[in-house]
Amino acid sequence: MSKPDTIEAQAADWLDRIDRAALDSKDGQDFDRWMDSDVRHRRAFAEMAALWHSDDLMQASAAIVRDEVADDLPVAANDTLAQNSRARDEASVVVARGQRIGRWGIGLRLAAAAALAAFVVLPALPRDFATAPGERTQVTLADGSLVELGGNSQIEVQMLPWRRSVELVRGEASFDVAREENRIFAVQVDDTQVEVLGTQFRIDRLASGRSLIDVTSGKVRVGSQTRELVLTADQAAMSGPGELARVTLEPEQQVMSGEWFVADNTPLPDLIEKLRRFAPGKLTVASQDALEARVTGRFNVHDMNSTLYLLENIYGFRVVEVDGDIFIS
């Protein structure tokens, strides 16, 4: 069968195949390429998805199916208008009960595409969710997925017909993703992307583009500019500029917004970033030496004063407070 020759018809064709779960992995890659190749493809697909199960399309579909069925029915000499009407009504019921458009061929897809002219549909706009320092909250997304935000954390969410996208702007978030076979759930954090269909995992955005990805159940694919890893339950990875590697976590590191931060030759800015989740004021690493410094030990990030005391009196950093803001050098 020849391919549809308009963008709207192509969008209808893709949506029909996705709706019937008729895509394999190669088809999924082809669909991604089609979506990424032209912004008009994404716009047409979003509009088509909004139209797909609308009353207007169902009525148009029923009319086409009634005509096709009626044309195929033998008409006996004693047939009455009422019998013909019942046959057409039965065809409408077939559509209303969920028969897929693919059964009726490309003609119906083109009818759906033509119906787009009557609609102006905008893709879902991104939504922001954020917490204040020391605050934790749980957010239920439009698809039923649950996101728990740690202190001083922010995500940006966009739900599209073909993809569920989240950006971890800052802080820490734990995800319990509602499973959808044909719509991937992707979380972007700096240059790293985590993709899942349905699972539980946590991402802790640290300093200097580094992030910790910790999987509780299911499986995720973690990709960076340099490589790709697949993580399963109880596995974790650290990502960053030019870095993506599996890591083993201490029990304290597996706790969402945990009290203790375990550092093992860890960059000082990572520890300061964890303190920012709970500190009411602004914390700044104020010198190049401090930015490049590394620390080892267990730090109570819920108790900023005790951690700053250790940094100043044990590790030799200079800690200065100015109008409630703290500078470390």
C-alpha cells in the first residue's frame, strides 16, 4: 500500500497504527524520525490525536462506514427503506463500539485529516512544579504518574500524545511512572536523558552538571553524549559532562531527601547543592579552590550549621555570612 502523501494523512496513519498497537521497535524508530524531521509533523500529530476520538470524527466515520456497508449489501426486490436504515444503523454501532479506523482503509484516515480544518488545537503547554527549601511534595501528573519533589527542587512537565517529557531543572525528584506501552516517559537532566515505559526511579541533580540516577523497580535507559546504560532495580549510575558510569550506593544515599550525605572524594559543590535543599538562605561556593575541592565523610545536610562548622573547623574552608547569605571559600 502506498504511503499517505500529505502531512495530515501521515499523522492519521501513524496515530491509527499506534492506536492499534501495530508498531514494532523499527516502526517506533521510524516514527521518532518522522516526528523529529519537521515541526509540522509534531503539530499535525498533536492535532490529530486531539481529534481522533472526538464526536465529530466518530460521526464522520460512522457516515463513511454506513455508506460502505450499505453499498456492499445485496438489495432484494422486497427490501424496505426501514431495512436499509437498520443496516446503516448497525454499521454506526460497529464504529461506536471501537472498531479501528484501519479496518476501513486510508479513505477514512483522509477523512479525518480533512476534518482537521475545523479545529484549532494547541499542544499541551509545559507546567512547572517546584518546592521551597526544606519542603517536600508529591505531584500527580496528567497520565497518573507520581513525582515526589525534594526540597528546593523544580521540574517542568509536558504531556504530548506521543511522548511524556519532564526536565529536572534543579534538586531531586523520585518518579513512579504509569505504564503506557506506546508513549515513552523521558526525564532530561542537563545532558543526560532517562527513558522508561513504567518504573520507579529517582534522580538527584548535583553540581556542575552531575546527576545520580537510582532505580527502585523496573528498568530505565540512561543516555548521555558519550554512552548509554540500562539500569534495573537496585542499580544506580552517575552522569555528568563526559561521564556516565555505574555506581554502588550506601544505604543513606538511597533515601529520598535523606538526612545524611555520604561523600567519598566528592566535589565540595555537590555537598553544598545538597545543603541548598534545606537551607533557608543562599549558599555560594565563592572561590576557585573551593569549587575544585573534594571532601570525604558523612554530613548531616538537614543540619546546615553543623555541616558548615565541620567545613570550617575540620576541612579548613572559610565560611562567611553576609545578610543571611553564606559564602564558602
